[in-house]
Amino acid sequence: MNKVGIKENSIFTKGSIENVIFDLDDTLFQTGEYYKSNMLEMAQYISKLLDDSSPESAERIYQEGVAIHKEIGHPMLLNKLMKLAIAKIYGDNLPNQVEIDSYLDKTVELFYKGTPRLKEGALHVLDMLDTLSIRIGIHSHSQPEWTESKVRYIQNEFKEKYGRDIQLLFHSTSIEEKKDIQGWEDALKSFGFNPNTTLVVGDNLKDDILPTQELGVRVLVLISNSRYSSNAQSKSDKDIIRIENIENLCEL
């Protein structure tokens, strides 16, 4: 390893990789954990309002929310998702519906003002790429304001740790749109990146890796994540590099 923590003969020093695009949520940030802890906290409060004292009530609301998210195939504002999950379990027009809706709307507003924790090693990897003058792009399937807020958070944390600014291009695909090839194509065009000289890093085979593979990106890195059944080994794996965590990029 050299001074930026990259091995000799790395794919990043051979000159063929000029750009790297990261999926944002659950690749650079621990967004899944952020959602789960906040959803469970909201669900516990709602359970008390509904006089449901069963120990599994909060978990049931959370799991229903996860199931709805998977079914619709694209992100949804968290207050809307929670309302759908609660209605699916307890029904519509509850006696304290106004109080429930008001609580969720106010709590979720604060949720989107917060920031998930960065993945361990994320800043180190960004430092390595920046030091090698590799351009960095970030793609997110989320509200543009929240995407920008998280990118600015990374830049602030990076400057605090390394004492310099880092340029991060970013593109956000509307949460009203399904996770498909179009969002990644728009991101590549927005950044002005050539697929032939771009490496893509994501945590979801179906949503991140296969769409960019179809767009002609040749170097694809999947961060293993057991939360996604679609990440199982497939015939496409001959063209995919699998790593355990984001810091393993330094070892490629």
C-alpha cells in the first residue's frame, strides 16, 4: 500500500478508470439503518396511540412498511409510507387519525433534516480517488434537497478530516420514478462521464449494477449486502467485482 492506502498495480492507477460513480444510500451512507431506527421509533409511538401494547406491534408496522416499499418499486416519502403501513394493519379513519397524521408529518420533516451515518471507510476511499485525480459522481434515488444535504455533509466531513475541499458531482432521480436504467443514464449524461472509463459502485445488483452494465459501464463493483435477495450470485457475476465493504475498493 502507498501513502493513500492503495495497493500496487491497482485498477485505479492503470489509467483506464477516469471516473467513479457511487450509489449514495447504503453505499456511502448507512441509510437503511437510519430508516429502520426512525421507523421503529415512530411505530412505537403510534402503537401507544392505538392502545396496542403487544411487544411486536412496532416491528409489525415496520415490516409492513418494508413490504409496501418493495411492492411499489420506488422510494416514497416516509410519512406516506408509514400511513399506508398503519392503514394496512389497523384500517382507515381511526378515531385518532388526525393526531397520528400530524405526528408522522412533523416527525418525518425532522427525519429529512437529519443525516444517516457515513459508512466506515467512505472518506478514506474518497480521499484515495481525489488524490489520484479521479472524478467522483454520486447518484441517488431520493428528493433532490436531501441528496444535496447528504453530499454537502460528506464534503464538510472530508474537509474537516483532510483539510481540503473535494468536488463531488451529484444527480438525484425523482422518487416518483421507478428504479431503472433511466436514472443512471441521466446521471452519466449529467456528469459527462464516458461509460468506458467509468467504474460504478453500488449495493444492489438489480437497481445499481445491472442497469449500468446495460449502459456499457465496464467496471462494476457490488458491495455485498444480505438485505437484498437479488444480490445472490448470478450469471452476470463474471463481469462484476464483489467486495465486502466500501474500504475494500482500496484493494482492487
